[in-house]
Amino acid sequence: MESLLGAGAGGLAYTNLAALNSDLAHPANTTASVYNDATPANNGLYVKSGASGTGSWSRMGDLLNGIVRLTVTGGTANAIVTTSPETPSAPGAKLYLMTPGASCSGASTLTVNGAAAVPIKTALASDTVVGSLVANSPVLMAFQVDHYQLMVSLPVDATGVLNDALDARDAAAASAASATASASALGNQAYTFDTGTQAAGATIPTALANIRVIREQAGDALANQVYVPGTAADPGAFAEAGGHYWKPDLSGPPVRSLFGSRAALAAAKVPPLLNAAVCFGYAAAGDCPPFMLTRVTSQPAYGGVRSTDRYLPNGSTDNTNGGWWVYVPGPDGTDVRAFGYKADWVDDTTATDNTSALQAAVNFTGKNFGGGFDVGGGNGGDVVLPTGAAMIASQVIVHSGVRVLGKGTMGTVLKMKDTFSTSSHMFILGTPGDLAAVCASQSRASSGNLVINGTEAAGGVVSFLSKRYITITSAGNDSGRTFTVTGTTGFGTPLSESIAGGNATGVTLNNAFLTVTQVSVNGATAANVTVGHKEAAAFACRLEQLQLFSSLINATSGTAMVYTNKAQHTAGLKNVKIFGGNRHCAFFEIGYGGASYFTLEDVETFNHGNTSGVGSNNSQIKLAYGGLLSPIKNIVLGGPGPAIAGSSAIGIEIMSGFFAGENIHSEHISNAIVIRNPTLFDGCVNMRNVLGGAGTDYLISIDSSVDNNTVLLESVYPNGATVTVRDQPASNNVTGNIVAQVLF
């Protein structure tokens, strides 16, 4: 594999063809290799056709190894049967290594991987004779059109070999004499050491141009680092026993360390100035696709791993900050498998709990790509989920700027564990406010600094995923005290702001902080104080192309599979299927941050009511997003069907907000769409292309508290629903089709 990567044949490697064919999330012309398929002909180099997510892989050539090992599995001494890990399409481009199990007695043939038998010829292209193949003596062969030809034949010409040896002896003596006479010839040679310790303990000739160190210490991954003469001041330089310094050679192509897993990198000492590493697994080799990490100058907030060395990227040693590496996302985004995620759900008892892995990938993406400089979410990143079903055991928060992207509603399934908290949402879009994120409740007896020990603090500092407006909440009357918060802006520049305390209330600063390093007060506080941040808008946080599934488990009223009170600006759900059990499939409310919009498009929802068999106490989609213009498009509302008790009572429940619904279909739901906006100020609703279905009592129901002239309907078809529109303000039921626009 090292030779494959070094030759630039693509960084993708798969143990079998099935694994390759199942991974289409790569652009056209991507190259990959299959190297351990049970069918030898499947091993080789492949090229991708079609856009990411579509197309196919085509074999374009053999693996780049030059020697194919043949294993004798049967036959006779003169008719040898073997297998090999590959069946080259260009057999003449390879050499073949075989160890016969028995000595031949005459002309011999060879069968490889069940193909037709072909002759084995001597080096002079004649049939083998007695002694040409000797039991347990390896032979090297080349394929020549219609036969395998030995590179060296036995029996040998002993006299000729002796004469050649004598000639070689004389030539070596002449070369040694020449080298002794000219010490400068050493400049064209290189010493090779297995470890850095061996190199440091050796006396190395000063005339050498370079040396090579295979690995930093015994047991480490291969590095093959080249060193050239240097000085004590050079980064990464070491002194050998003779007192001469050698520094890493950076003039050639970049060198990468290869590790079987992320755990192996954590246990390794990586040479200085070797700043890229490739891991072929997370906990063990092969448990996820290969991924890259790079050295960083200090511990990263998320996505980091520390090797046993303490080198910085410049090659210097720093015992406090050295040795840290951070994950490098691929071209499609953050691969959640590089954080330990496994799509291995068959049942809850054996499946991996992927909560921590998914949350870590979301945190990493949110910190590195989402909203750090622009609280409006101008930046963003994808957390990419693979095909398959994975279990989630507790709540996941999707931060501003992060899209969790699967492989389609039938490809990627996130299954809620049956023991999931009945009062917790499965996903929350947008980071929740936390009034104790910076400082937990505490008091000061005199002026000075508050202790930064809140829920988001680490090492006396808070580093937010995206910038926050700081709120200081006083339990007593601190209006005569001045609080000062120090940290940095979203651009990393220093920031300090002071504000008078509140009287048994909270006060919020005018500037947004990305980090907080100090909170001080100019006198004793009246009572306890907490410091954190209020709710704020979240942008571009979205779930897309995946399925969420909950078993038939009762949950607390108001609990949802996906909840938000702040997501906007392309945030929401797109191409998502949700089986909610007894939960809301989606509950969007409040809309912190002001007027905007959210996305609810290409969504299918189902819930089954509670386990006692009565109707669900949670509507499938509940919307109470005041002040936002919210398009709802291409929605399918499904109940469990007439044969199953507990059909959902309400499909879409609109409490407040300005909603434009289009292309909505429902079946087996008592009230498909319920509109509860009390006044025009609270919002209005525009619905078109609404299609009912069997098992629906009221396709659209308008509560009696809703103002007149706030609901506009067009192209509404009952299609089996008993009542098209239940207009309670007018005490009127409308049946039949509504084709033209009607204002209610």
C-alpha cells in the first residue's frame, strides 16, 4: 500500500470489490484500489465514472506491486497447481515467486488460480529437467506469452559461477581502493538506521550527503525520513555520537507516516517535521476508510489526537502543546467514521452507540467551518454519514453552519435507541442558550475575577463554536457593580466590554465573543452570579438525505425527533423521512433571531400514537415560528394505517407564523392540517396543492380562534377525506374540491 500511495494511484483502498462498489460518494475520475478480494481477478486499480453518489467503478489495471506470490496448493511435482492474490490482466508485466513443494523430474507445467496449465521453461527457454525445480527452494519467473520462464536455472555451471565470483572480487577490491583514495566519494552514499536512537548513537562520516532513518523508535510506523548535515539551531536536528548535527531534509516530496489506526498514531513517536499522517482505521485497521491528520501548534478544540512525541509543526519540541494532530476533512466534508461512527445496527443490544462520534464530528465541523467569523453562517461544512443503519442513544445538537448529510432516506438510517430519554429531543438544530456556559453560579466578597468554570469552560477559558452575546445574571441587586468580560472577537482580535450589573435579572453585552478568558467585577456581588449566553439565531444547520426512526415508545408531550427554536436561513429538513413513534417528527417554535425563513422540503413523516393504542398526543409536525416566512413543500403525512390502533390525530399543526404550504398529502390522519393562528399579527397561512386520502376526517381544520381572512387555500382535493375544510370561525364544513383561491 505504501508503494501505491507513493505512486499517486489514489488514496482510496478497499479490501474487496463489494466495498468499493458500495462507495459511490466520489467525483468522476477518482482512482482506487481493491487489494484483498476473495476473487483474485477483482483485485486491481479502478477508476470512477459519474458524479458523486452515482455512476460506477471500472477496473483499469493491475495492482502496482511488481512481484506476485504463488502459493502451491496441489498437483504433482511436474504439474504444479497454485493460487495467487491477483490475476493480472497484463501478466507479462509481473514477476512470479514460487516455492515448489517437490523436485521436478522432467518437463513441468503450472496452473494459477484455476486457469489452463502452461509450461515452465528454463532461463534458456527449454523444458525443465531433473533438478530444475528443487523442493522448498524459491524460484523467480517471468511470463513469456505462453509459458513461465525461470530467471535462474538449476543445475548451474559451477565453473562459470566461480569465474564470475572471482571477477566480482577483483572489481570490488578496485572500487574499495578508489573510495579510500577519494573520501569525497562518500558524498554519494547514504547510511540507513532502523531508529532515531541508533542514528544518534552512531559516529557518522562527516562527508556523507545524507542519512536515512526508517522510524523514530522501535515499533513506530515507517517514516523513511532523510536527514542532511545541519546545525544545532535547525528545527528537528539531532547530534550523533561524533557531535555532528543532522536535520530533516525538506527538499524532496512530502513524507507521510502510515498508521493502521488512529489509536496507533496516539501510541507512536512521529519524527520532527513529518507533519502529515494517514490512518487506515479508527480503533483498528480497516474499521473505516483511510483519513488524514496534520500536526497543529496546540490541542485542537475538536478532532484531535496526541502522539507520544512533543513536536510542533516547525520541528521544535514543546512539552505543553507539542504532539497534537487534527483530522483533515476530505473533499466531501467530515467523514463521521473518522470519529468512531459505525453503521452496525441490527438490534439495540449489539449496536454501537454513535452519539459521541456523531456529536464530535458535528462539533469539529461547526468549530472549524461554521460561523466562527460570521454569525450569519456564511461558512459551513458537511458531516457525511455512510450507508447503513446506526444507533443513537442520546441527544445530538447540530450547530450553526453544519449540515448532516446522508446517502438518501433509504440509504442512511439513524435509529433511536429504545431506552432513549422520553423527555429529550433526538436532534436539536442550533446551539441552545446556556446562562451558565461561562461561569457557574458563584459570588464575590470583593472585587476580582469570577472563576470560569461553566458548562462550556475548559482550562479556565471558554471557546464557543460560534460567537455569542454574553449575559450576566444576578440573583441580587448588582446595579451598582461593573462587570468586565475579556476575550476575542470572531476574527480573533482582543475584545473587552464592561456593563453595569442587573437587579435580580440578566444584562447582555453589546459585542459578541468567540472566546472568553476573564470575567471581573469591581466590588462584592449582592448574591450569586452566573455568566453565559442567551438563545440566538442559528443558520444553515440542517439534516438532509437520511431517515430517523423511533420504535413505538411513548414520549413526553412536546418531545420531538427534530426540534429547534432558532434555526433559519436554509436550516431545517430536506429529503428526510421520519418515523416518530409517539414524538413530534418535527417541532419548530419561537424563532430566536428575528425574521427570516427555514426549510421543510421533501419530508415524509409517520407516527403511531402511544403504546396504549389511543391517538398520539404529539402532532407529526408542529410549527410555532413567529416572525418567519416558512415554506413547506413536498410533504407526505402518514399514519400506521387503519389496521393499527393509535393513528396520529394531527399531521401538521400550525400555531403561529407565516407559512406557505405546497404539495402536501396525508393518509390515515384524523386532522391532516390544523391551523391555530389566533390573529393576523401572529401569522397567516397559504396552502395550495393539498391532497387528502383514506382515513382522514378533516383535511384542513381552522380553529375558531383564527381571524377571518388569514388562510388562503387553492387546489385542495379531499380524495377520500370526509371534510375538505372545517371552518370553525364560520361554523361551516366545506366538502368537495377547492380549485380556485378561497380566503377563509
